[in-house]
Amino acid sequence: MLVAGALSSSAQSTTNFTPDPFVSQVTSSTRDSFAGDMTANGRFVVIESSGDIATEKVATFNASGTPNPNARNNEDGNRELFLYDYAQRRIFQLTNTKSVLSPSPSPSVSPSPSPSPSPSPSPSVSPSPTVSPTPTPFPTPTPVANSSVAIEISNNRPVISLEPQLVAGQRTYTIVFSSNAPISPASFDGTDPNGTLAKDGNQEIWTYQFTAPDTADLSSGAEIPFQDLTTGTFRRITDTPASIAPIPGSATGSPIVADDNRDATISDDGKIVAFASNRNLVGTGNTDGNPEIFLVNVSNPTLTFVQVTNTKDIFTNGFLTNPIFNENPSLSGNGSVLAFVSNANLTGANDEGGGVGNAEIYVANFNGTAVSGLRQVTKTKDGAANPSPTVSPSPNASPAPTPIPDIFTTANIFSRGRRLSRDGSFIAFESLANDPKGNTTNGSFYVSFVYDVSHDSFAQLGPRALAAPGDVLHVPTFTDYDAALRPGSVVFSSALNFKSDGTFPTADQDNTGLNPIRASQIFLAPLPVISTGPFTRLTSISTGSVFVGLRALPSNSRKRMAFSIPATELGGGNSDGSSEVYYHLSPTITTESTATLSLFTGASQLAVPVASPTPTPSGSPTPSPSPSPSPSPSVSPSPTPYVPTGLAPGELALAKASVSLAPASATVLDTNASESKRAPALPIELNGVSVSINGAACGLFAVSSSQIKFVVPKGLGAGTYSIVINNNGTVIRGVLVIVSAQPDIFTSTNGAGGRAKVCNVTNPNTPSTNCIGEPFNVTTDDGSGNQVATILRLFLTGVRATLASGINVTIGTTAIVPIQNLPDDLPGTDKVDFTLPSTVDSGDQPIVVSVGLASSRTTATDPPHITINAPPPTPTPTPTPSPISNPDAFVRQQYLDFLNREPDASGLAFWTNQITACGSDQQCISAQRVNVSAAFFLSTEFQQTGYLVYRTYKAAYGNIAGSPIPITFSEFLPDTQQIGQGVVVGQTGWEQVLETNKQNFMTAFVQRARFTSAFPMTLSAQQFVDALYTNANITPNAAPNHAKAITEFNSTTPSDPAARARALRDVAEDAMLAQQEFNRAFVLMEYFGYLRRNPNDSPDSDFSGYNFWFTKLNQFNGDFVKAEMVKAFITSSEYLNRFSQ
């Protein structure tokens, strides 16, 4: 009978809230990994993977490039079994096998998994290989092409004993799986010398047994002694002839082996194993090779198989009309209850005519030697009432679609895995049936049911989808077990958006549902199940396709579970979209604290806003003085104290609060933290404390009552997210911004000031443990006796995802682009290598790192320092000073080169004083020469003359064919001299002189032959203006002056030269064009002004130099000081040689 909440509701005491997820990515590979099972205490997870995912492995080649004799890894991409130990945070590779290759293998992709004859749907597919891992410097085995595989060797579908007996503080766990490796899956090199595999090679049932000390409290995060879990014992359980011989792979097909013994499961103590097999294991009980269910007690030295089913395919007139199967066995904790799915008429109640039955669920008892009490649980009709094609695709749409029967769809899904509760009292499954016992009508989509074995009653678990595309497989299973092993809850997967009471929200209230984004999520409901729940969403998956499979593998409690999911980023760094394994925490919440949360960068403790501030770009020096005494410029405005916008992925950080953050202090040593040797790199629990950002668990270095030291999950994208701290049930919440980068330098004080952590790494033979610190010379012996430019390594955090080209290291006023960014194996630590230029500022200098607008501690916030020794004096005679070294001569030259005139007396005195005021301070003089020179390009006089000429050519003709510039030096100089003639900004009447010059220049320009050829008089006003904007690379309708330029022709014809001149000027003076071309013109004027040539003139032969400086200026957001552009040109030998005597 179907009972909707017929069982007592007095047990509905579970608090109805959505708990905070703390999820950590366990595996990381470009190939797929799948979780198979989790132990009751949540410590161990068994994994099937074609990736090289073990943290404990021996590479094929050692550091010298010679083969390792004891190599153990999965570099070849075979399907292997792995064991994850959450307490050790390590992944162990248990099987180590290779496929048998054809005579001439060629490297390509690995073979696809062997097909399984099981007709029962499975919630997850076998791993499908993607690409090989990043190669090491030495040759490594790579996955091979299908056509190169003669016999695929694979290890599949692991299940682990949940809770074996505790003996002297230890438990002996048993993993059951299938493999076709000969002799032992522990090691097989792919050699088949006797040709035995070619005749057999089918999948057999194996066990792997290991013993481990029990860990009472996983939430402590305490380091436990290392234990190698690969030293256990393999045992072959079945040994049968293959139903078919292996079929080699080809260019068009995958290799095939017989999946004869499969889908094994095991009791809690590891003694009873149930599996499906189409081999004859008991006398003559299965001579026809039908898939049957078998049981065996693997704790006995001699294995005795018990055949549960004995069925035969149905033939009509000699033709197979109904193949019979028995699949997916599930055991209770002690192995005394068995459930499985079958389309056979096992008890006389599954006959739809002619002996044809539906896929129904059966349950039976087992006393260790014999099966009894076999009974049929469900009685249904196959076929779905599929929705009509006109139905809305929304899963929550209403009204329900008109049913159209589909007789080829099985009504019940009893997925592989633990669908039977540990006490044997409940069965979880999926069905189309409206009443799984009534043998009546079906719905359009599958929904989960929980069957009460003792009461012979069903309860629907969650709502059924109302319209296409339906829902994901739900794969329901049980958790929250009590001491009697009776479950308190059931978990299931769904992509539907329903409310906690099990109803769908109306369209205008969609956000009140538990899953408004309709991603695959894991939900929980208390037992006994009633239609109104309450339902709780455990996961918070915000990305991925609605059809991404998700199978929950819970521990004894909802607090811990594992799952695998592809094509999804949950914060752990799954950029390639492969299927990865995740460990999920749902800590209990007892108190919601209102305490104030404060966040800081982890290296120097810069305060980070916990709310979402609006970032204010830091200004770059953009002085715009005219060459006159007023106003007085400065090198750069006084900086305001820098406040980071947020934290970056992979960054070390600190959290503090107005309340205690941990019951006691705990610290993780650096030697126990590793990106490659631990999974995750840091514990996600310490003394019962966990931290998450957007649901992604943060790695914890230390917790105490006053602060938490953690690492931001490295896979988070930029955005504003919630941060949650759970201190043994007390929750503190906040909101922070994640940015792409937030550099923060490690210092001797772990705060403001101090000495930066920098090492000289010029000599490659220096041990990595030996840091050669400051002071640093600009050159260093590279270990061969040669003095080369010094390479320094700066230790910092917050730039893990940033390319070296996007990072800038500034020492004093010298900006340097690093040569490489090396993410350290220590989580939260990055290393940036850079070369000291010979012109680097010397002495005790501040060091600042910036990425775009994000910066480490700036000058205003007491950055760390390093000491650079001044280079030794050159023993050669002192050369005669260049005339340009004289401040007066230098300033005069800027007037000549950029303004094309002699300086006015007051302007010359003002700008010369900017340099002479430095006295003998060479560093000040160098900086002021840069700023004084740049001020001439930035001045009103040049911007309105030379830069206007540049923009006029850009609008008129676009860039010169094959070059990044619109104007040559020979074109620029006379036109700039014409438009600037007699103009001295600041003197009386200069505005009128400039205006007259502009009008005359524009009128003459539009009448030049080149211009009239490019813009025929037949063009309409709009065609003329649009062509100018198109040449300028600006969308006409988006330009501020577009309309104005067209109106210049309102009272005249489109061919009127005066109107054309005004329109051309409107375009040339358009603010959008001025902003767009500013940096390009700035770089070009370095060549025109200082070198008096085109960028591709000798000694250059192309525009690579121009492109280099344009790129570098953009990297520094137009800051010519940090880009060192002006400095490089005015100190270049080419510039100085202009004035040599």
C-alpha cells in the first residue's frame, strides 16, 4: 500500500534550516575520478580514477632522469583504485596495473571503460579519460590509443566495509571491487607471456584488506602518524572463465572485456559480500550464463558461494523475447538482509503475460549459509507517462502534462550502491509509479520512495518533476544512524527548486525555493518520510549543468559525506571540468553569533573590508601643468593609505572577532602542509573549527581564541561571497570580496615595516633550504665564476593565479616585471623571481608589489624594505659630462623637442628649479628629471598642439598600413610647428592665438589632396563623419561629439571645406578618442621627442620597441614612472649621443 506520511510524525524533530556547506576538493587531475563509498566514521573514501591522483607515489623517473625501480603511479592513465584517508589527508594508490598492448602502440587517449551488461541504470558512469597530466621533464608513460590496446586491464566499482569491529584500538577494513588483472591487481605490468589473458581476461571479484588505528575525533584535525595503506592484502574471490574473450580496441571502437562478475557490495564488518555474476559459481546453478545474485562469506578461508536467484531468459518460437537479469545487490549492515532488482518472476507476482516481468525490487534474508524469505517489494507496470512536446521545459511548470505511455521505460530504478539501510528496515529507490505496489499508473518522471520493510509501506521522498526535462537521478541513501543502526534521515539528489515543505514556489516567489538556480544538489529529509518534509539542502552548488550526476555517499551522519561531480568548480580548483571527488562537511549549528568579524591579509596584516567596498582606483601620475611658473607640480600626489579591496584565491589570511574563535589553540606545521603531498593541502577542521567562503572550505594553518589563520580556496572566482566560521556549533558570518589578486609580502615583523623575505637565487646550485639574504648586489656569481645580473626571489601571497607578466615589483622607484611566478607547494605562499636591473635604486629601499590596481603595502602604509648595494665604481676615467646633464640645458631641450620653441624665462626658471632643488641627492635628481620631462608631454600646450595633430591624422587616415601608428615624424613635425606657432600658454592672449592656429590648420588640412582623395566631395554629412570615427576605431553612434560633428553641415553643403574642417576638429577633439589614444601617443612621442625619428627607423627595423613600451605602459595603467618609460628614453645612449661633443 502507498502511505503518505502514515508513520508517526512525532520523530520530526530535525531543525529545518539550510546548513552551511564546507566542501573540499580531494582529487585534482585532468582525468576523471569517482567516489565509490565512505566509511561510517567518514575517515576513508574509496575512489576509482584514471588520473594520477595519489599523494603517495613514486614517479616513473627520478630527478636524474633514470627509471625508478619501484615506480608506483598512474601516469599511464589506467583505471585504478585509490584510498583516501581524511585523517592523514593522503591518497593511496592501491592497484597498479597496465593494459596489454598490441604490437605497435601509439600514444593518444586512454581506452574507454568496458561496457557493462547490467541493464539497471547507474547514478554515475565509469571514468572516461580526458587528457594526460602535465608532463614532467623526463619521459613518462602516456595513455594509449584504443587501437593500441589488445586487452584493457581495469579496476572498478570499489565498496568498503563501513564499520568493522574495533579490536585493540584498530579496525580491519575490507574493500570489494572487480578487476581483470591477473595474479594480483597490486602490480601488473601489462605482459601476457602465456597468452592466458587473451583467452580469459574477464572481470573477477577481489577484496583488499588493511588495518588502521581508529581515529576518535576527525574534527580535531590533529596530525596522526603516517601509515602506508598500500601494504594490505589482495584476495581473489571469484575465478571464472570469461563469457567472451577480450576484443582488442580499434580506430573506431574501444577494447571490450567480459564484465562477468560485478557490482559487489559488502557488510559493515567486511565478512559478507553480495555481487552479480553471469558465471556458474554453484554446481550447475547458472549454466545458461544469466546475470544472477550471489552471496559469499569472505572471512572464511574456503569460499562457499550461495546463489540467490536462478533464472532463465524467455524465448518465444526460438527467439529471445525477454532477457532476464538480476542486478545491483545491497546489503544491510550485518549482511542478514539483501535487496536487489530483477525482472524475473521470482515469487509469482511479476508476470505481465507470457512470463514477462518488469524490473522490480526484491528483498530476502540471509543467515550466513542460506537465503530465506524472498519477497517482491514493488509491483509496477513499465512505461512512463511522458510529457507532450508542447510542455514548458521548466521542471516546476504546471499544470502537469498529458501522459503519453512509453512501454520501453523501466518503472523502477534501484541504483548500484547502498540503497538498504544498515538495520535492514528501509529501502530507497526511484520509480515512475504513482503507487509502487499498486501495479497501476505511472507518472512522467522518476521520484524517490522509501520503503518500510516491516510495515510493507511506501512514502514518496520529495516532489516529482512536473515537466521536461525532468530531474537528475536521485540515488537516495540513508544516514544519521543511531546506536541501533536505525537511520534518522535519507539523502537524495535533485535539480528541482522546491521549498522546505516539499511544494513548488510560484513563479513570482521562485527565490523562496531551496534551489532557485536548479543545479544538482543533495537534499536531506528526516525519517519517517512525510510529504511536507521538512527538506534541507545540504550542498550549495552554484554552477554546472542540470544533468550533471551527483551521488551522495554519506557517513553515519549528515555531518560528513563524499561525492564526485564533473564540469563544476566548487572552489578547489577544477578549471578543466573533469570529474573530481569532494569531501563535504555539514557541521551542527547551535548558536548564530552577532560578533563582529575582521579580516586581514596573512603576510603583513593589511585590514580587509568584510563588507563589499567600492574599489577606488589608485591614481597614476598625470600632471598637466603648462611650462610656466603656475601651478607648482609635484612628483605625484600624496598617496592615501592603501586598503585592499578583498582577498585573492590561494591567499593566506587572518580572521579575528570580538568573541572567542576556538576552544583551544592548534597549529599545523609547514611540514604537514603541502599542495602535492596532502589532500587537501591543509586540514579543513582544527579543534572543531571550520571556515568557508561561498561554501568552499578554507585550509586552516592555526586556530586560537583570538584569531584564525587560513588560506582562501584557490578555485574561487572574483565576486562577493559569504564567509562562515563554525566554532563547534557557534557560527559567525560576514561578507567579503574575492579579487583576482591581492599581493602581500612576507616580512620579518609579520606586519607593517620590517624586512621583506627575499633570497638571492642567481646561483642554481644554491640549496633551496639556504636563503642568501640582503644586502644584494646588482650582479652575482652564477656558480661558474661569471658575474651576471642578480636574480631575487620574493616570498609573498595573493598572486597565485597571476601570470608573471601581470605582476610588478617596485624597489624604491624602480619598477621590475618578474621573470616567473612560482606557486609554492606550501599553501598560501607564492614566489616571484625577478632580475635586478643595473639602474635599480640602491640603499635601504621600500619594496612594493602590484597587480593592476591591487598593491601590497604602499609607501603610506609602511612597506617592508630591502637593501641594495650600490654598484662598485667603474675603474675607467670619468667621461666628460653630457651637456644635457645640466638642469638648465635639460629643461631647454624639453621646450625645443616637445613645444618647438625656446623657453620663456619664467617657465625655464620654474622647471629648472624642480631639479636643482634636489641639491646633490642623485635619486631625487633622477626622479625629477623624469617628472619634468614627462610634464611637457602632459602639458596643456602639447596636448592642444602636438597631440591634436596626432588625433587629426588618426581620424583622417587611421593607422598607417602595417603599423600601429597613424603619423610619421616627417608629417608630425611641420604640422605641430604650424599649430603651435606663437603659442605660449600662460601669456596674455595665448588662447586666441591657439584658436586661430587650429582653425587655419584644420581648413588647410581638409583641402590637401590626400584628404580629398580619401573623402570625396560626394559623401553625405553623416557618411563623412562616420568615416572619420571609423578610421579612429570608434563606433560612431557611441562617440560624444558624433551629433555635433554632423550638425556642422546644417546650414551648408557636405562639400563645404569650412564645415568639413569643423567636423574633423570635432572628431579629433572627441574625449573618447583622446582617452583611447593617450598611451599610444605617449609612447610615440618618446620616439618623436627624444630620438627625433620613427619607431621603426634605424637602429630599429620594426615596431617591436614601440610595442614593448606600449604594452609595459598599459601594464602599469599609464604610470610612466612605474613603467620606467621616460627614464629609459632620457638615459638611453641614443638620446645622450644627440648632445655628445
